[in-house]
Amino acid sequence: MTIDLSGKDIILIDVTILSGLLILLTISSFSPAEFPNRSIFISITVPIVAVFAFSAIEVLENKIERAMKLSKGGFAMIMGFMMFLAVVNIINVIAPDFWHKTPVVGKIVSNRNNNQG
């Protein structure tokens, strides 16, 4: 079964997702405890935003099939990102010192300066 989406529908989906991701980025900037290293968070989110933006551009160029594929890819990226966040948060709850066994990983997931102890 295929669903026939118009260009308007795809742009509406893209804009909704883009708005949600940008709000998520804004909210996350207020609470370093939720995802301590914002640069990693932003580095993962920016390509997702780009995929949905390119999807909207494809609709404007009347390339609906390509726009649908990009939107599907964007949703797959969001699901992967959410699973990544879930794993990081579960490990932070179960074993907070887990990340600090490897200096590079500890720096990525922590907002603590390793020189301060």
C-alpha cells in the first residue's frame, strides 16, 4: 500500500520536524546535565536538519519521489539519534563512571574538565 503525498504534505512534514529539532537544540542548551557535550549533540543534529531541508527543496523543484526518500532517510536518522541518546542516558544512570575509563570518550560525554579532577 502506498500513500500518495502531495508536495504540500511533504513540506508540512519537513517544516514540523525542522521546527522540533531546532526547539530541541534550544532547550538542550539550557540543561548541560541532559547531554553534557553540546558539540556532539549539534554535530549529530545538523545533518538531520540538512536532510529535511533538502527534502523541502526537492519539493519546490517538483521532485516529489526524491523528497519522499529524503524525508524517509531523515526519519531513519532521527530514530538512530534517539536510540543513541537512550543508550547514553541509560549508561549514565546505571554506571555514571563508565565513560571516564577512556579519556577521549569521557571528554565527549562529560561537561567536566578532566584537569579539574
